[in-house]
Amino acid sequence: MPIDLDQRPILVFWETTRACGLACRHCRASAIAQPLPGELTTHEAVDFLGTLTGFGVPRPVLVATGGDVLMRRDLNLLAEEAAANRLPFALAPSVTPLLTAERIEALRRHGLKIASISLDGATAETHDGVRGIPGHFEETLEAIRMLRRHGVTVQVNTVVMRDTVEELPRIAQLVRDTGAGIWELFFLIQIGRGTELAELTPAENEEVCHFLVDASRYGFIVRTVEAPFFRRVVAERAQGGLPPRRALYARLAAGLRSELGEPDGPPRAQTKGTRDGRGIIFVGHDGELTPSGFLPYSLGNVRDDDIVEVYRDHPLLRSIRSASFSGRCGVCAFRDLCGGSRARAFAASGDPLGEDPACPFPS
Ligand code: SF4
């Protein structure tokens, strides 16, 4: 069913807690060991889930994130409540000893169908370096296999950063070999612990996007977060556009063929025109509403405001949805399909309607 993105989001991200046993180098939430004061209580969380029915049908998918969502002791009850409200339920757990077969099975009985797991390197050395825990790489691969054994579709999340960009072909191979159905690539925003990491240049981002179009031909879906210009690249390639003749793309493309052989299917890349505040809304651990988890612009709070009204009527979200941007994004022929990362525009200039500096287009 086509979804009117002015009326309802496709995804509601809920940061259930900031507590997490890990301390990853790129953490958006700068997660900490204990829950912060002000986290939504069970009672408040149940009320919040009920308000999501106000979007009507199709219901948005509730994506429970953190911190580590498994640190919420009431998670089973909340999953049950989501099911009672007919909200499709997805989970973004951290890989820690809390991620057990019993916990997965209990959540699956409450309707869990998709879980995302972060994998930030193709080797133990790089992944464990990002996660800060020796042995975490193997535990992550085992977590993906365990979820698959329980019938849960796995989305592998990978942050694109300078230290690990050359490993992307081998990570693609792991995505395919573990049977994950979706590979989602996060392009850095200078927020949380991400401010300590090196972004790629706009030209390099373009090369990575072309590589991702290629990678999407190996049986899994490829999506990006905070790189909506990937959709422009997908559209350009579909119209016969060629990849750039530059060194990074050449190395990544050669690596892909060396690891995975010749592609065996058509591109399976995301083409929906969603962006922060258009098809997506974020609820913080304390109920704060923002256009996304990477765009700390307060739209209200679920304790006081109706999320349905905020999504439909907040002036900023209306401007984002109508692609009323300034700078290059404002004059770009792809501003509706892409629209640039609103979070990166905000981080760079303080204007959530400004241009996305990570995109080289129009060059
Ligand atoms: S200029 Fe802006 S709208 Fe156009 S492709 Fe780049 S990021 Fe997207």
C-alpha cells in the first residue's frame, strides 16, 4: 500500500534507554552504563505506544533502539504492548551477554521479525577496535547466526568511516555469508562519539555509493542512513550512468568481485524518498521528539505532545517534507528523491534546511 508520508511515518525510532554495556567509538547516543534519569517509565512507554495507533493504518514500524534496548527490563511487556497495538516491531540490540537465545525467542513470540546488528569491520582487529571489546567480532557473527536460526531477519549495520572503508567488500561478503537480508550503511554525522571519527570527502562518499549499488546485486538489500544521495546515485546508474573512474571506487569494486565473484542479480537498493522527518521520526529516552536520532532539534516531547500532531503539523517537518531547502539541495533536481541529510546540514551550519555538505552534487 503506498504510504502518504505527510500523514504517517514508515519508521518510528524509539531510544528506549541510553544504558549500554558497550562504549563504541561512533555511538550517536554516547551511551553509558546506567539508565539516565528521566527515561520513560513503563507506564509512560505503554501510553506512548498507544498514541502511535493515531497514525492509522498502515501502522509505522516501531524500531526499539538504545543504548542497548535489552537493558530495558520491561522489554517483553513493551513488545507485547506493541503487538496489542498492531505495531510491527523491530529491535536494534547491542551484542552483549544480554542477547541470549531465550530472550530472542521470547521477543519473537511477541512478533519480533527484524533485528539489526552492528558490524564495523571485516576482521576481529578492526571491529573489536571500534567496539572496544576483544572477542566482540566473533560474538557479533554468532549473534547474527543465532537470530537467523530463530527465524529473525537480520539487518547488518555498518558505519562508513575512513579507518575501515577499505574493508567494505569483505564486510559485504560477511553479510552474504551470514544470511543477513539487509545491509545498512551509516554515513557519519559529527554528533555523539562520532565527532572523533574521520568522515570521507564528498567525492569519496560518491565512490562508496557507486560501490554500494554494485554490492546490492549480491542478494541482499542495501540501504543508507544519513546518505540519501545514495538514491540519486541509484537513479543515475539505473539510467545508464557510469561509476566514477577514481581510485577508491576501483579498489572497492575490484574487492567486491574478488570476494563475491560476479554479481548474480539486479540491484536491490533503497529507493523510497524518506529522510529525517519525512517517513522517519525519533523519540529519545526521555520522550524528546526529534526528526531523527542524528538531528537534535526538539519538536516536543511525548510526555506533553501528541506525536501524530507533531509529525503532521510541525513547521520544520512540513518544510523538510516539501523539500524547502537552501543552498545546493534547494536547487537540486533530486531534492525530492534525496533531499540531503538534514542532520548533517544541521551539524554543519545550524540550519536543518541547509545543504548537505557531504554530497558533491551538482559538481
Ligand atoms: S545536492 Fe542535496 S538534494 Fe541534491 S543529491 Fe546532493 S544531497 Fe541530495
